[in-house]
Amino acid sequence: MLIIGGLFEIGFTTCLRYVDGFRHLGWTLGFLGSVGCSMTLLEIASRTIPMGTAYAVWGGIGALGTVIVGIAWFGEPASLPRLLLILGVVLCIAGLKLTSGH
């Protein structure tokens, strides 16, 4: 549930790029639907995973995915320092999950 929720977070950040002040109905509906799904799945996951860990994993998946989408589709920079910092985020998320006891 948590991984899928994180993927919906990538969806809502990508839609957010196009809502243009919430004037584009399709993108706005995509944003709202993705936010709703993402938050619902985070809430469900937090029933069995400590909230701090669940939030860090959910947010990390969204952040990592959003950076990847930005690099792949929107021409954002993929410099070595940026990629190393992203790797650091992934390692911290993995560490939190591994030490959560769940």
C-alpha cells in the first residue's frame, strides 16, 4: 500500500506542474484524485507501520520519483551531486524501513 501511495504522490506532483492555478480541469482532477489515493494509502499503511517510517518512505518514494520524472521528461539537471544526494535519500529511507522492526 505504501509503495503504491508513493507512486500516486509522483502522479500528483506531475499533475501539479500542469494545473496552472487550477484552471485546467483535467490536470486538476488528476491532481486531486492522486492526492486522495496517495493520502488514503499512506493512512492504511500507517496502521501497521510506524507513522514516522511510513511517512518517510512515502515521501521518499514521491521525492525520488518526482526527481526522476523531472530528469526524464522535463529536462531537469542530472548532475552527479544531485544524483548522489538522491541516492542518499534512498539509503536513508531503506535504513528507516530496516530499523523500524516491521
